[in-house]
Amino acid sequence: MTQYVVLSAILFTIGCIGVLTRRNAIVVFMCIELMLNACNLALVAFAKQHGNLDGQIAAFFVMVVAAAEVVIGLAIIMTIFRTRRSASVDDASLLKY
Amino acid sequence: MTFWILAPIMVAAALGILFVRKAVHAALLLAVVMMGLAVLYAVLEAPFLFAVQIIVYTGAILMLFLFVLMLVGVDASDSVVETIKGQRALATILGLILGLVLVTGLSQVTLGTAVGLEEANTGGNIEQLANILFSRYVFAFEATSALLITAAVGAMVLAHRERLTPKATQASMAAQRMRDYAESGKHLGPLAAPGVYARHNAVDTPALLPDGTPSESSVSRVLAARGVVRSAPALADDIDEVQRQLGHDPATQDVPVEEDPR
């Protein structure tokens, strides 16, 4: 069972690095999805480890929340793209000043 | 066994997301990771999550990503300009440290033998999940329904655009076309069709004007931007070759071959 959790940690780390290094907002979003998926894998693995279905329920809720999050996040990215013709996270920096 | 086949593929695909330039490729690599995860769920005795992962994640969420990529523009690639100096290198190093700590920490943990879900899954995985979902987690379930409604309404509000100018009708568009013709002499009729020749009638072949020059308006602007439009000299060579095969000498024919501006 340890190998599943290790794989989940590796995927989470890759998603984390992606969020920090990529500049395209959509790719950043995909990396967030990757992190959520990695957590789901750990939850399902622990569900089997403990013989308890609560982990699978938690993974299910994570999926629902991720779906809602993607809908809103992509709508925000679309709105920003419409006004500034760019999907780069660096261009939306007006609040800084 | 399934794990050891899938894990390297998934890690490679996930690493690919970090390095590919185009967002579409990242989306496809993410699909690989998600399908791999779905199979792992099946291995981990979670058949319901296996189906949900494929239907919701790969089917719905990734398709949404692809739709937005198409709206935003497929070539919206990453900029390599760093706004914070050294941020990329620092992020990579810190991320690697995080991964190292997590992996070494987790690999030192002994979890013991897995209990397995045979007992918990008696009567079927989906039935047991439903039992828990609609008893202990029923309020969380209701809250998610409110969340989904809010998300749907929020997406509609964000995507809504107020129409500021009246919609152009067919009559007004025709009047505009006439005005353009009167003011700038812009051609009234439809654009010229692409060239139709004995050897080439594809849309990437420009039509030739009466003076032998290729007509730029006869090929799609998208093809011109991609640079796949067949040039007129190549076309003229084809015509020459046909004439040579027919027994004519192309030099005696008056076929003006102009240098293609593209």
C-alpha cells in the first residue's frame, strides 16, 4: 500500500512545481487538478488500507468540489482573457499597484 | 503488477505537463494521468470511483479544459519571461525538496497489511457508498448540491456579456457592404474561390488572376498564417510539367511566373 501513497506524493509534488513554474493560467489550473487527483489516490489507498469506505466518500467529494472549481476557474480565465487578450498569470497584476 | 506498469507512465506524463510548450499537449498528458488513476482506483477496489473518474474527470472536466483552450487560442503558449527573478529555479528546487521529504518520509512508514475492502464492500461497493453517503454524509451531500448550483449560476454570470451595440441584420450588413464599395472600392461580391486546376484543386492553391499573379483573397487567411499556401511558382512548375508531358514547350508559352511575395 505504501507505493500508492508514494506515487500520490510524487504526483502532488509535480503538480506543485507546475503551479509555481508555469505561466499559462490554464496549465496552472491543470496542475491544480493534478494535485487534487494525487490526494484522491492517497484517500482511496487509505480506504483500502483501513477497510473503511469513508476515504472513497472523501475522494468523491473532492471530485465534486473540483468540478465546481473548474467551472468557475475557467469562467474567470475566460473573462480575463476577454478583457486583456492573454491567459498568462503575469498579465493580471493590476491589483499589485 | 498493474501499479508498476502504470506508475512510470503516469509519472512520465505528469512530468510532461511541466515541460511541454503547448497547453493542448498538457491537457492530453493530464488525460493520460487521469486514466491511469482510474485504473488504479479499480485495482484499489473502488469501482464506483473508477467510473466517476473516467466520466467526470476525463469526460467532463478535461473536455471543459479543451473547450476553453479552443476559445482562448491553441497557441497561447507560455512566456519564458520571469517577473520575479530566479523564481523558476527556486520553485523547482523547493518543489524537489518537498518531493524528497514526502517520498523519504512515506517510504519509512510501514503501513502493515491492508485490511482490504471485502467486508466493507459486502452487497456491492456502490450500495455501501450510497448507504454512507445518505446517512452520515447527507449534510455534506446537500451542501455540495448548493455548491454545484452556485457554481453553475456563477459561471453563467461570469460568461454573460451585455450586448452594447444592436445586432447587425442582413439588411444593415448589405448596406455596409455598399458603403464600403462607394468609399474604398472594396469588392462587392463574394471572395474568389481557391484555384481549380488539372493537377491541384485543394483549398491551399491560390486562384490566378488574369495577369497570372496569385490572388491572396482566394485562400483562407488561416492557411496563409500557417504558411502552407502553395506558391504560384510551384504551381507554374506543375503546369509546365503537364505541358511538357503533352508535348508543348513551356518556353514558347507566355506564362508569366512571378515571384511569390510570401
